[in-house]
Amino acid sequence: MGLAVKPGLMAKPGLVAKVALTAVGAAMCLAPMGCKRYSAQSQLPLSGSPSASLAIGSFLDAGTNGIDPASVARMAAGAGYVLVGEGHPVACDHLTQARLIGLMVQAGTPPAVGLEMVSLDFQPVLDRFNRGEIALDDLAAALDWEHTWGYAFAVYRPIFDEARSHGLPVFALNVPRDVARKVGRVGLQGLTAKEREGLPASILPAPKDQEQDLREVFDLHPAGTSSQEQRTEAWQRFLTVQSLWDTVMAERAVAVRQLTERPVVVIAGGGHVGNGWGIASRLAVLDPTAKRLLVMPWRGGEPPEAAQANIFAYCPETMHFRLGFTLEAGEAGVLVTEVDSGSKAAAAGFKSGDRISGAGGHRVVRLFDLHQAALEAIKDGVGLRLHVPRDGAPLELTIVFEPANSGS
């Protein structure tokens, strides 16, 4: 089942707003993690309730009360658009997405699936996949996944597997990356007439709350030697790109719903889903009568903010880094769960079971704290100092980043 590329249907592959501004993926060497199958029987304690436990992948309300799968299925089946946010490298998030798709099928409302991860120039590949002409094992190569998206195809495979199993059509939501990057460099006015052909005639602006949030993200990133005027221009381009992505993905989702006459499950980074700001706010303009259901991951700790989503899925934050270790954020901070033999992390002295309590003089609670510390280290041209209490004694281990132009 194909959907032709037409004016007004384009957006960008890549990182969510939290990491989209700089080469922080290179800075922290964030890499695709292997597909770790979290057991539905895994139990972890809930914050503030030592006797309570919660299965990984459980659906919850904002009060961290469980929602049974049948109720989730009914809620999803009644929506025109089900927007499911994710942390791109977090395998549990993608297993939850696949599970939700399966629940909709069981409820008698099989959806179409729209992916931020695939740009519209690869829709012909997805058309062939939808027709059964491309095997699942061959899909990553056909999509040039490693270069166009970068996060491990293995963690996304359950989504494609679910779609293939139930004959669900899968669609690209995003803009060819070269166009989006050019907008980020020179703005919309720098595009050629041909490059503008597939872009929306009008880009829907970000809601004020989202704009404020994006500004905070933008300001976290080092300005380097940029003048105030250059910084202001960079901010406007950044905001334009974010609004372009969300507008295009919303337009594309509307087109998919019209074509397939199915509800659309939109798989996208949490920055495009949370609080109903990104894609959902544009859907409210483009298809105002259709119900929108928001589903976001919750990492544990403090209960989530109710405004973030209608439903939450409990998925601890676990990521594998190219430096050679797997980190998990939880109640006790950031834990090193695996260290690859022969890696930079191993050379620096990290061991499985280490807890990272600080980085570059900052307290570390979540993985994003490491992201901030890495940015500062890169800006200052120094190694990232990581504090690791071990055997009751303080220990400092240092990661030295490769130069940005080293190609590593």
C-alpha cells in the first residue's frame, strides 16, 4: 500500500530535541544498544513505596496506578492518532510500542504505523515491505538504516515484526535528512525551489510552552565563538527546524489516516510527543475532530507530570554507549551494567556494578546529566571526569573524547 510524496509531507530523521543541536551523540558516543528483551515478569520497586513492585513495560496513569492492557486497547482503538514517544536507544520503549500495536489489533482496530525514523524518500522501500517483497532481515539494509537513522535496527525490529505479522501498512513520516540539515544551516530561505517542493506551504509554529522548553534545550548547548547575532540566528533556525519536523509529521499522519482509513500509530521521539506540544498540537489544527492519545515512557522515581501523556509505560532508562559501557538510570543514580572488553570504558577503569555519582563537578541522577557534563567538557576542551564510589572510597575516572573531526 503506497502513499505518494506530495507537497506538504516532509520532516527530518534524527535525534529528538534534547540532543539535536550538536554532535553530542559523538560527544557522549551514544550508540545503538542491543535488543535486550525485558521480561514482563521483571519486578522493580516503586519510588516511595518499598513494598510495591511494578513490571517493566506496565501501563500506568499519571499516579503510577496500573492500567490493564484491555483498557489501554480500548483507549487506543478509540483514537484517530496514537502518538507513542520514545527514547531512541531504549529497547524497552520499542517493545512497548510493538505491544501497543498488537493490543490494537486484538481490539479489532488494526492501525497503520508511521515512523519518524524513516524519511519520505524511502517510502518506496516501505511499500515493497508492505507488499511482502522485502524480508524483515533485509529491511535495514534496504532503508540504509545505519546511515539515515543510526540507532540500532535491532531495538526497532519488534515494531516491524508486529506490522509484518498482522499485515499492517508502515509509512515514512520524515524529510530527507539533507533538506532538514540545510534548513538548520541556512534557514528555509536558503533552500532551492526544488528543495522546497515537498515542504508545507505553511509551517505551524510551536506552542509557547514548547518554544520555551526548546529555548532551554538550545541554551544548554555551548555557543563557542558565535556572536550574539549569530546565536540569535541559530536559535531561529533551530526553532524553524523543530516546527518543520512536527508540522510535516502531522501532515503525513493525516494523509496516512485518510488513505488507509485506519487509526495511525505515530512512533516518534518523546520530544515530539510529550505534553501534546509537537505533533499533536499540529494534528489539532490539521484534523481537529480526531481524538489523539499520547503514550510516553516513564523511567521511575517521581511520578510523571500528568500533562505529559494520557498513558505512561514503565521503562527504565538503559543505553549503550560507543565508549563501551551500558548505563542504566534508576533510584540509585546511574549504574554501569556492562563494560565491553577492550573498550575505552574498560581502559578508563570502569567495571560492571559501578555507580556514577558525579560528572564534571555535577551530581548525576539521569543520563541527561551526563549529556550536560559532556557538553561542558567539550566546550572547555577537557576530559570528562566521572566520580565512581567503589568499595567505600571515592574514585575519579576520566573519559577523553576524540577530536570532533577525527571521524571516530
